[in-house]
Amino acid sequence: MRLEFLTKTTAQSVESVKDGHLDLAIVRKEAVADGLSTLPCGSLTYALVVPRKLLPGRTAAGFQLLRKLPFALLSGDGVLAKGVLALATKVNVQFDIRVRAESFSLLISAIENADLAAVIPSPAIADLSKERFAIIELDELKPLTRELALVYSPQTTQLRETIRRVAPRISSAFENWNVI
């Protein structure tokens, strides 16, 4: 068996599983289409990451500090990007968006190579320099938490027995974040 990891939007991932171009996909639980089988993959939380040298007094000053900070954001009009922008509007903050990236990998690369703040998945925090970045977990970010599901087509498992055996293992690994 060979695993290939792709970056796609949720809608593209679900459609690719439905039409048989992908065997498995991890997507937001609420985005699962009828006719697909699912296994739980845990929750994904997010945190605000800010270069320490941009913080007032080099401390965590809350969500309002973003008002004047350069910011990196996911591109497109996906649920998360919209959620981050709606959150900013709710707390009356204007982002100075300098970079838009189509994936979290690119977003994290952007913040590591420039002095930018961003909202990133909590599991990715472990790879960031603690000396360089402040991790700010805010209650305002809790509504962005996503329940994830591994989706697959029942027809695919009939054709490929391996998928039926491997799907629970992948689900369990992601549920416990052992793969990130």
C-alpha cells in the first residue's frame, strides 16, 4: 500500500471520494456527503501565532494586538478563512493581511520566513520555535474548532479490501494526532 497526501478543499476532497478518484479523505465532519462512510478523526483546534518581536512588551496582549500586526491567512473562501475574518469583525479588529496561502503548509512557511502572525492548527505549533513565536490560545478561537472525519466510499471498500483494514488505523492515528 502506498499513501499519497494531497491538499484539496473540503468540497474537492468529498467529491473526489464520491467519484472514486480518492480512496480516503479527512474532512470536516459536517461536510460529509450522503452515501459516504465515515470514521471519527478527532477535533482540530487553532491558536494564534505571533512573532515575539512584534508583541507589545514581548507578551501576549490578546486578540486586539492584531489590529496593527502583519497577518497571514488562508486564501479562498473556505469555512476556516471566513471564520477567522468573521471573528476579526466580531471583535472589531482589522487585519493587515500581507500573505494569503492556499494550504496550512504554505501558511506556516510564510510565517517562518517573514514576521507575520497567523491562526494555525494547534498540532503544528510543536514545530515552531518557542523563542521566536508566541502561541496565544484565545477563547475567541474556540468556535473555529473542527470535528474531523475520515470519509470513504462503501463501493471502494468492496473493491479494495485494504481500505477496509487501513481506514480504522488512519482514523485512530489522526484522532490521537500521532501522525502530525
